[in-house]
Amino acid sequence: MSDVTPRSWWASSGRASKLTALGGLVLTIALVATSAVVWASPGGFTPGPSVEDQLAAALAENESLKGQLDAAGEATTMPTPTPSATASPTPKPKPTPTRTPSAAPAPAPAPETQIVTVYRTSPEGGGEQAVDPAPPPSKPSPPSKPSVTAPPISSLMNPEQRYYGMYTAQAPFNFATFDDAAQKSGTRQSLVGYFGGWDQTFRGDAVVRSWERGLLPMLTWESRPIAAANDVPEDPEYSLPRILGGAFDDYLRQYARDIVATGLPLGIRLNHEMNGTWYPWSEQKTNGSSNNGNGPGDYVAVWRHVHDIFEAEGANRFVIWTWAPNIINNLPARHQDPAYLRSLYPGDEYVDLVGVSGYLRQPFVAANDFTFDYTFGATLDQLRAVTDKPILLAEVGATENGGKKVEWLNSLFASLGEPENADIIGLAWFNIAVTTVSQGQLVTNDWRIDSRPASLAAFRDGLASPAADFRLIPY
């Protein structure tokens, strides 16, 4: 049995317990007295002291008791009670504020500084970057989220080795067939080509997906709807005079702003094959009359108009402007004149690369010896007379029809190793089988590199040739 005198749980000493009990008694008496006065009837009872007097007396008594309790609390050292094994759990006492501390309290320890990382879209897009508000110098900032990067645009226009580019049905939105072709060719590509129309907004995801794989995206941007057929050269809604009149200026400005927001470089092959007769942006028909309401000089004016809008919006620092006519073989005689091609050139200040489209396709004329020189030679001569800009074989393919694909491929890769073709910085192969109407007949051209085993072997060997100097990235 404990020899400690039992105490009330709210008091820490016997003296404090007695004083506390006395205070409670005084308060009880005061409350009883007040109740009696309040409930007394005005008649039949002898009034006692007024309510004010009784309350004043009770308050005076209470202040006296409070003073005694304060004095007792300051004079007594509060021992920590030792609970017995059978005692009930002791409630946690409420802290008693110090009225007059004898010394200034010790300052509370400063909380540890935390680094808060806020992720925001980079002003120039292409990923996110970390922003740390006032991080302490002793603690390093956490690493930024990885972002998509690309080489400087100047190096993209003058690569150390040639581009191996390719068009497939869905790349860069789906790389299944693109990767299949890479595996078959023995190396990954370094450029991806795709098409867009003026009824489409800018696809920043195409550019980001391309650079995630280290691919230069090359957009063939056509001033017509994306679903338009190639054999419909008339489309008044997209005539060159209408474009020059400002009908698409808002669209072009927004397109340029979206390029800036993405913040990654791309090639734009604007209104390609303009020296032909089959697109709405061609200036002349086969007979020399106006095509789609376009007049002489309209093509160059539209190119410069688009370029100037992009310049005003700050987009040209991300764009490699690629002017890409068709090979002159089989064009109308007036379109084979060097003066005609020169009239369509916007000028060196508006062009970064010169591209060219060239295919081995039927019908074969007697002069066709299935060589690189026949397919590209005359056109390259005209291009080099117009400008000394680097040249990209921007859209290339060879049909199996006629059985000359292997011969043509061997000549293509061998010619790229010749010194006179050192200004050719790569090619983009059209790796799709297409069925079209040619001269009133339904014709299927299988342009794919693996259209036949012998064609694939010729393509692989040519691509890997040291003289051809392609950038090879083993699959």
C-alpha cells in the first residue's frame, strides 16, 4: 500500500488541493445566493442584499482565493507524480502559461529549408525545366526533368555525313514500318519525311517524336487540304492570289507560333515540285496557260509571304526552308528551260536547302539508261546554276516494274561517291507501295526497299558503302 496521501488529480500538492477545494466552495455559495435572489418573488419575501452586492462580494472572494493559489503555485516545486500499477491513465495536463519569465525563452529551432521544385513548360517548349525558388547554397537543386534536344540548326544544314531519310505510311506518328525498314536496311535512319496540308494545325508531336529518336523531321507542307488527290491541280480556294491576299494569314501566324512553342528545328519543304503541272500552286498548265488562277511570279511571292510571316513570329530560327522542284525529265519542254526553274527560285535569303524529287518510273523512254545521271544529272546542273545551297534528294524511289531497280540503285549509290556530288547531303526514300492511274491505266509502283530480295541487297550494300558516306546507326 502506498504511503502517499491521496490527492485530487487536478492538484500537485496537498496545500494546493485544499485551496482549490476552498475556492470551489466559495463559488458554489455565490451561485446559490444569486439563484435565490433571481427566483425570489417580489411579494411575501424579505429582500436581502442586492444582486450587485452579492456578486461583488463573490468576485472579491474569488480574487482573494486566486491570489493565494498563484502564490502557492510559485512557492511550490511541482513533483511529478509516480503512478501506481493499478492507477487509471493520467490525462495529459494543459500547459500553464508563464506570466513573468525570469529569462528570455530560448529561440525555437529554425525549420529545415526545403527545396520545392516547380515544373513549368519551357518558354521555348520541348520539354520542361525545373525552377527552384531561392534554394539554399548548401543544398543542390534536384535534377531537371529530361527534355528533348536537337543539334544547332547550322549543323543540320551542313551535316558531317549524309542523311539516310525515309517516308513510311505513318511515321513519325507511328514508327512500326519505319523501324521494320531500318532493321531490313541494317541501319537506323537519321531523317523522317511526312506530309501536311493547310487544313491542319501544326503537329508539334511529330517534331518531338522525331527528335526523341534523333531524327530530323522534314515536313512536306502543301497549300491544299491533306486529303486532296494528286491529279487535281485546280483548287480555287487555295490559289496563289488568294494566299497573297491574306486569306490564310491568321492560320500562318498561328502555325509559326506553334513552331516557336515547340522549340525544336524541322525542315519545311513548302509546295514542292512547283515546276510541274499537277499541283494547285503550279503557275502554268501543260499548254502554258494559267493554272488555278495563278500568274507568273506568284509562286515566289507566296513563298516569301509565308517566310516573312514566320520571320515576324520568330519561327525562322527553327525552320530549314527546303525548296524542292521535280526532276525536269518528262516535263513539258517550256518547263525544262533553265530560265523557268530560275523564275521559281525565291532567293538565297529565303532558302536554306535545295531539294529535288526524282523517281525511276515507267514509261521508260529510249534515252533512259537507268543511271543516276539520266535521272538527276540535268536537273542538278540547273539547280547548281541557280544557287550553291546544299542539295537533298528529298523524295526518291524506284519501281520494280520493268526490272531495272537493282541497276538503278547501284548507279545511285556509286554516283553519290563521286566528287561532283559532294554537295548532296543525303536522301529521303519513299518506302511505300502506291497504286495510281497513269496514262489511263491502273499502275502499282512498289517503291519499298524490300520490294524484292535483290533490291534490298542492293540498297543495303549501297547504303553501307564508305564512298557514299551515310551516317550509319546500327539497328
